[in-house]
Amino acid sequence: MLDAQTARQAPKALLHDHLDGGMRPATIVDLARECGYEGLPTEDPDELAAHIRRGADRKSLELYLETFAHTVGVMQER
């Protein structure tokens, strides 16, 4: 039988991740420059990361989803 301690120590794998939700802020900035996306609130990766975190802390699905406009904006240039 698998106990809790063994389960905590076992290697883990990410089974489900959305591409747009897993993008590094630096990658978002790079892609925005490449494709000409001008909607980012900042081009500084650290500031962009803070902006995205604030979006996640807003306690509103609508406000949280606003941050995805940037990831979709750099991934769907056409």
C-alpha cells in the first residue's frame, strides 16, 4: 500500500497544462516584439510577471481572463 510519505517523495509529472497559461513572461515579451503585438502593459518580464500574478489574485474570473489576451495576442498573430 502506498503511504502519504512515499507519495509526497515520489517524482511528479504535470499531466495537464495549457500553453498560454504556462508561458514565461520573457517569452511573451519576445514574441510580442517579433509579431508586433503592442498590447502588453510592460515590456519588462519581471513587471509582466507581477501583472499576471495580480490578475490571478483578483478573485474575479472575468478580470483573471483579461491577462490571457496577451498570451493569445502573441500566439495568434493572424
